[in-house]
Amino acid sequence: MPDDGSVVIVGGTRGIGLEIARHYAGRGRQVVVTGRDAARLRAATEELGDRAAGIELELTRPEGIAAALAGVGHVDHLVLAAIDRDDNTARDYDIARALRLVTLKLVGYTEVVHQLCPRMDADSSVVVFGGRAKDRPYVGAMTVATVNGGVSGMVRALGVELAPIRVNAIHPGIVGDSPFWSEKPDSVLEGFRSRTPTGKLATMQDVVAAVVFLLENRSVNGVELDVDSGWLML
């Protein structure tokens, strides 16, 4: 793996993570993407080109993260974009599903930072993905809302501990053209669209632009950026 500074995208084989990888690969940057599905990882790295590397990584098994990331060299930017979905309520609580999501985002994300921060320098930066369920929970979002609330605390703690490395969070709303939401009926999407002041849903490119801003603007630190078309304003 090349030693020049790379952009590492954890969860970079599909959806928004892959769009971020495409952005940087298209600008000639060395890109490292991780994913847990070997076939999808291979397809993503082949598409991204010669300056892309892929690493099979399962965040829900954090004890294996160190070995998986051993070959990564200097890191300019780190994006923690891997997500999982969990439909869990307090009345019907599935402990195994809850532990999987908690481990993935709160333990797995932090272990990735633990392993890669020695390979960063003062100009490096980290962006952590949360989500708007932390502010507007819905029935079934017990674990999702709690974990994304935990991302807020994680970003503040990392910002203090990793300084001068910058750490920011992004909290997307409904991303209408993402793989998950684009499969929903338009009537469902319109219900969300009508609750935004702009009358529009966020797009994957909107989120990519926000991530790039957080990674590259050297005066932005400890920020939690909502990308949701002002969803909570109405």
C-alpha cells in the first residue's frame, strides 16, 4: 500500500461511503475503502482504479481491526461511514441486535481511530457519521437514536484527545437517492419531503460535499453538521 497520505473510508463500498471514495479517487488521491462483503469490496476497488486499496473489515468484531488495518500507511483523512440498521424498541428489545449496532459504531469506530491516529499528523482530520434519529427518534429507533447520540459525545472526546487532529460529525437526514431510501415508494419520500422548508430531500452528493468541507476546512473542528434540508425546522 503506498506511503503517501491516503483518504480512508470505513464503509466505503456502497452508498454514501462509495460516493466519497469516488470523489477523492477522481481527484487522484490514494483511497482506502473498507467493507465486510468481499465481493462488493472487490467491485468497489476495481471501479476506483489503481490508486485504490480495499480492506475487508468487520467493525462488530473489533478485536480484528488492528490486524486488518496493519498495512495502512499515512492517513490524511479518515471517514467513519459504516452503518447498520436496527429496528428495536424498549418494549420489544433484542439484545443481540442492539449490541451489534453499539459495537459497530461506538466501539468499532473508536478502535479504528485508536489504530490509525498514530499514522496521522497535525493536518489530518476525521469525520464520523451519526444520524438525525438522535434528535427525532421514531418507534423502533431505540438503539439507533441512542448510538447516534453517542456519536456526539465521541466527537467531542476525540476532538480533545486527538488535538490538533480535527474531528467533526455529520448527521444526514433522509437521503432520497441513497440505496436504502431510493427503493421506497415516492409517497413515502413525499411525506418526508413535505416536512422540509426547501421541499427537497438531501442527496448523496449533498452529503459528500458536506463531508469534504468538514475534512478539508482547517478551521472547522468539533462541529456536528446536519444535512437534512432543515427537516427539524418544521
